[in-house]
Amino acid sequence: MSTNSNLTTMRRTVEQLKLEASVERIKVSQAATELQQYCLQNATKDALLVGVPTGSNPFREPRSCSIF
Amino acid sequence: MGEMEQLRKEAESLKDEITAARKAVQDATLQDTVSGTVVVSRVQLKTRKTLRGHLAKIYAMHWSTDSKLCVSASQDGKLIVWDSYTTNKVNAIPLKSSWVMTCSYAPSGNMVACGGLDNMCSIYNLKAKDGNVKVMRELAAHTGYLSCCRFLSDAEIITSSGDCTCVLWDIETGTQKTVFAGHTGDCMSLAVPLDFKTFISGACDFTAKLWDIREGQCRQTFSGHESDINAIAFFPNGNAVITGSDDATCKLYDLRADQELITYQDSSIMCGVTSIAPSLSGRLILAGYDDFNCNIWDSLKAERVGVLAGHDNRVSCIGVTADGMACCTGSWDSFLKIWN
């Protein structure tokens, strides 16, 4: 009967909401600071942000000959 | 009827509780926190390689963990594995069904997977002894299209589907280990973090959900978008999630604060976001749009700092290499472009 399945669905929804309500939350100030810190700490390794020297760019052909 | 009304009231009260709990930790905003940081200077990436070979719209691409090989899926009925350094095609795999919507490269590099309107996820072994790439498994059980798939290992893969569920599969036996139900709209996209303990999904019910893989439960639900979420990715530190939606915006949700921290939008952008990927440090967010472009956002300052213009049709997929050296865009114009 659709009434029974609606009831079951609603019960599940309430259980799920209880679970989600119980999540432990940290302060936004802490979350934001840590996001910012992560970005700044890893900036120098981020090729799309700081660029890649031509010689070490695997997607570019070297312009000059390398002598090994 | 009594219990139904009671449950409805309880549900409303729990939703209010969640809203209040989220507000209670809002002691700052991301904007305030980064007010002392300068916006990144204009990012101008150039096309370094164009991967030509597909004969129809490209719907998906995924980088191998080696940051060199990548796989792309097109409705010309082919999966192509490319060496992005040389533009050579390593494998051109003909598919049984040409209506492919997603593809994935296993972290080991041993397999690729794809699926689409056939409602199945097909796994291909790239390292068969005889050198021929064959279907290894066909994972069938979804009752809707396969929108996304991501390997956890050579033994397990997670799929998202138009049937509103995500599924964890045992590849060896071809069976469903866990069904993740809860979305009330087509699941469009999923992403797995580096620890493989959780995954996130974005759906046509306008929400993103964080799932515990072993418990099989949804832990958190994020709302705010005003239309379908088409793309989702983890911020590189695993503590936040970025989403792209048909509502023309991208959002960043923090997992530990359990809420949206910022929206990436511009009044001049009125078309849907199809794909999204963060740069290595997370400072840049690259998002593909229906208007043929890809916008680059400063993730902290929420300002547009660059554009990748070069495709002649919708950008359907985007991916940044694990080593952060380049990003790849795939388009309905049948080409893939590598940028850095």
C-alpha cells in the first residue's frame, strides 16, 4: 500500500536527518583559515598558478639541444 | 495518519536544528578570513597539445595517476588512451554501446572503465597478456544511465546513476557491495578523496552528499544550488568540496564546518557549469561551462582570474594532473586540449 511505503520513507528520512544533525561541526573561522593556509603553503608547487619553466615543461618541446 | 504527521513535524524540526547548528559555528566568513590576501594575478594558460582523433562529442576524460596518460570517452563509440606528452594514442577501444557518458582510469593504470545510456559500467583490462584490450566485466544493476564512475582500486569501483543511486561494486565478482540511496534526483557526478574512505555525489535534486563507504551511509547533505549539480570534486586537502551547477554557479562547501563557504558567480555568466577541477594547491578552480569556455577562479577571493578559450563547442569535461603540471579540457567539438 502506498501509505505504508510513504511511512517507511518518512521514517527513513527522519533517521537520516537525525544522523546529519548529530555531525560535529568546527567553526567557520578555523575551516576558512585552514583552507587558506593549505593554498598558500602549496602555492609554489602549483604549476598552473606559478607557471612552469620552459625547460621543465613536459608538454613543450625543448627549444635548444641538451648536452648530456 | 497520526504517525505521518508526527514524522513530518519531526523532520521539519530536525531541518531547523541543522540550520541553527550551522549558523552557530558561523563566527566568520571566508571573505573576512582572506581579506588580507591579494587576488592572484591574471592566469594565462596556453594550449600545449591538442589531442585529435575522436569523431564525435567527447563526454568525459580522466587522467591516470602518472600524470602522463589519460583516457577519453566519445559518442563515436570509442575510449581512447592518450600519451599526452606525445599526443600518441596508446589504445583505441571500440565500445559495444556508443552512448557513453563517463570514463575512469584505475589508480594502478591497469584498467579503465566507462558507461552511459546502457546503464552498465564496463571494465577494460589494459594489461592483458596477449596485448588486446578486452572487456573484463560488465557491471549491470543500475536502472538508469551511468553518469560517473571512479575506481577505488583494481578490485572496487563506485558508480553514480540516473536511477538516483550510487553503487560500490566488487569488480572480481561483478556484484553490488553497497547501494547508496538518498538522492531524490539523478546522480550526475561523484568524486573520491585520497583516503578512499568516503565519496561525494552531486545530483539533480540540487544537493551534494558525503557518503561513508564502509558504513554505506550518507553523513552530510549540502544544499544551496538552485539547479542540477553536474560536477563535483574534492578540494586537494580533502576537507572541502567544490560543485558546479546548471544554476551557473560553483560553490565551495567545507566538510568539517558542514556548510557552504562561498559561491563563484558572475552576473555575466548565465550558462550551466559542466565540469570542475581544482589546481594542485586548490587556489585555482577550473570550471567548464556550456558557453564553450572554461573559467579560472581564485578559490579564496571568488574572483575570475582567467579564461581558457579554444573550444568550438561545450566544454564537457576537465581534469588536472595529479602532479598539478597541466589541465585537460574535453569538448563536444571532439578535441581534447592540454593547457599550462
